[in-house]
Amino acid sequence: MRMENLMGNGRVMCYIVKKPLIEKLYSKTDNVNPLKGQVGFRMKPIMSSSNDTFYLCNFRVSVNGDWLCLKELHDLQTCEMSSIPARSHNFKEAYEHDPARVERTNLVNLCKLIVKELIESSVQYGRMLDSDFVPLQHFFIVLEHALHHGLRPKKGLLGPKKELWDLLQMIEKSNNEACGMTTSVRDLPTVKTNLGRARAWIRLALMQKKLADYLKVLIDLRETVLHEYYEPGSLLLSEDAVVLLGLLLGLNVVDCNLCLKEEDLDTQQGVIDFSLYLRSGSNNINDNIVTETDAANITTVLDQKNYVEELNRHLSATITNLQSRLDATTTSNTLMKEELALTQSALEKAQEELAASQFNLKKDGDKESQDMKGLKLSFNSDACSATEDAIAEVKLQLAEEKNRRLDLDKELELQSCMRAETEVALKLLEKDVHEKQDTIVSLRKQLEDIKIINLEMYRKLQVIFVRYFRHYYVYCSFLGRISQADNLLINAISKTSMKRCELTTCSFLLSIS
């Protein structure tokens, strides 16, 4: 650890706090909140800028971008009166009047750094985070302290004890999706305490990517429920709760795989290793300055990237249009199949009716033959006029039955033609669908080829830029040398002209003398 005291010379040396020191601070007591009280630390921003400052016992912790910087303060009153008395006075007044605000700011700032580290680690390594990942453990510790901030203590010996688990169980009354998760937490065999159940609930909500949604439901109950559980000035009752929700919403892009049965959630959680988030104050501020050449390269690369993105958007729009056309064709194909099924059912009904009519016609023919026999027998006995009338009536019925049979045959032929046409149309539609699918496959292949070509062009462009800047550097050096040679030549010419003038003057004087 490297440090310099903050004395009359006004020098402050930042240093990195190692894990043994943090553990030493936290090991003074087991039941002390590591983010509250004298054993932990309190934080208070003293200026509204990106470099917010807060205090860790006799250390000042500054947030600068992605880093925390600790500064040792041996004599806070003396040094600040000599260097920055106004800021010291403002901080002291703010700290004395509203210590809860200091604690809220500490928790939010730490949560910002840890969430950013989680997202960057997940994106950089492209893997699923497990319970052994150190920043994830730090996140659970800080979030637990944030939810416990300002929680009302037990009133009296016989009063009910207000715990975080009782508050989390109320979410399932407003959000039905939380019922199954809360039931699973209650049934965990390895968790015995309410604090362990609350920790398991937080981990399950993070794995389901519903943590921000559930806490939003809890914050919406601020007027009815939270005032019974939290004291005024707590984090969930302040405006910082919205900031915390925004940070938790960013964790929806992180995939986590946590085994709750293998974790001991009932015991005291670990400590935070601040060495992952701290940096030395002697770092050069100008390390990340981009030169003009790099800026030009970045501009060119961004232009090329924008072109590739525009091309990809155009191809994506084309694929979307083709997909919509394919969906429309599929829908029409489905409708055609339904119409074909209806036509087939109607055809089957017509065939059944035709068979029934043929059976009835045959039956009527048998009856007619029997009637004819009866008429022949009665012809001999009955009058001829009555027989002729009966024969005419039977012939008329026979003609009607023949006409009905012809109509049914025509309808059957028509249904057969319609069925054949429907099958042909269906085959054409299937062929069109296959052709469009082939077109989509070819377009996707073209898109992949274009992506590969764009990557090759980008690499070639980088090589060309490197060569160009090398030639440009050589050209500039040649120009400098040429300008130097021109200056030397001009000086030599001027000296030569002066010498010539002197020689002419001397020769003139010699000629006169």
C-alpha cells in the first residue's frame, strides 16, 4: 500500500485498498452492517459532477469513471481548512444533517460500478455467470444492504419483527408471476431462515430476469406498504430507488446460472474486494487521448460500419418482405386446402346421394316391372282405357327418374372437374412456395457472402490506411528536408551575392587608387 499524508503541502496520494484491509475493517464485529456505522463507511457527494466523493472511515473514496480512488485523511479539519475550506464546511453540514442520504448515495454508487462490471464481463467473455463469479457475489451483497437500508426495527419485546422476506412475499399479491417463485423459495430444504429465503428469492428473480419488474411492483406500493416497513429517508422511499431500478433493468442482458441448493444462504455473506473497482490516483489523465490520425481512422471505420449496417438493414427488409409474401402464400395455400376438403366432402355427399338415387331407381324399376306384369294380367280382365292410363303414368315417372339420374351424373362430372382443377392449383402453389423458399435461401447466402466481402474490404481498408499514413509520413519528412535544403540554398545565394558585392567594391576601390 502506497500513501502520502494530506498535510499543509496539500498533496493527496491515492492508493488501492487490498482485500486484507477491507476484511480487517469488517472483522471488528459480526453483526455490524458493513455499509453503515463506524465499522463500515458512509459516503456523501460534495459536488454534483462525475467525480463524486464520499468517505470510508478516515478514507475519502472518489468515483472517477469505472474506478474508485481512496485518499487517506489524517487530519480532516486542519487540511480541509487550509486547502478547500468551503467544500469541507459544506460536506460537514450535509453529513451531520442527513446521514441517510450519504448511505443511499454510497449504495447507489457501488451498485453502479458492480452492475457495469457484470454487464462488461458478460459481454466480453460471452458466458453465463455462476455463483463463483466475484462481481456477482458483490452485487448480491450490495443489493441486500440496499433493501435493508432504513428497515424499521422491532418495536418492543412483543412487537412484530419486520423482515425483508415478509415484504417480498407481498409482491405475489400484485404480480401473479411471482407466486410460483415464492412457493419454490418456501419449499427449499436447505434454507432455514427468513434472511436466507430473501437471498434465494433475489437470486431466482435475477435468473428469471424479473428482478427489476418485481422491485418496481414493490416501489409502487410505497404509499401503502413500504411506509410500514421502512423509516423516512430509506433508499426505497427516496428518488434513488428509481436509479436503482434502472441499474437492475440493465441486468436483463446478463444470463446467470445459480444453484441455490449448494449455497449456504443462512450464514453471513462475504465482504467486497474493492481492489476490483479501485485505481491509483497517480494514473495519467491523458492516457486515453486520441490522436488526430486515430480520430481520422475511427471516422473512416465508422463510415464503413454505417455502410455495412445500412446494407444489412436493406437486406433484412428484403428478407422481411419475402417472408411476409411467403406467409401470405402459405395462408392462401391453407385456404385452398380447406376449400378442397369442403369440395371433397360435398363430392362424397353427392356420390352417396347418387348411389341412393340409383338404388331407389332400381327399386322403382322392379316395382314398375311388377306393375307391368300386374297390368298385363289385368289387361285381360280390365278395361283397356284404365291400363293405358296406368302405363302412361309409369312411363312419365320413368322419364323423370332418368332425368334426375342424368342431372346427378352431370353434377358428379362437374365436381370431378372442380376437384382436378383444385389439385392442379394446389400443386402450382406448392411449386411456387418451394421456389420462394429457394429464393430466400439464395438471398441468405448472398447476405452472408456480402458480409464476408465487407469484412475483407474492411481489412483491406485498414491495410491501405496504414500504408497511406506511412507514405504520408515519408512525404512529410521529404518536404521538411526539401524546405531545409531550400533555406540553405537561399542562404548560400545571399552570401554569394554579398561576397560578389564586396569583391566589386574592392575592385572598384583598387582601380581608383
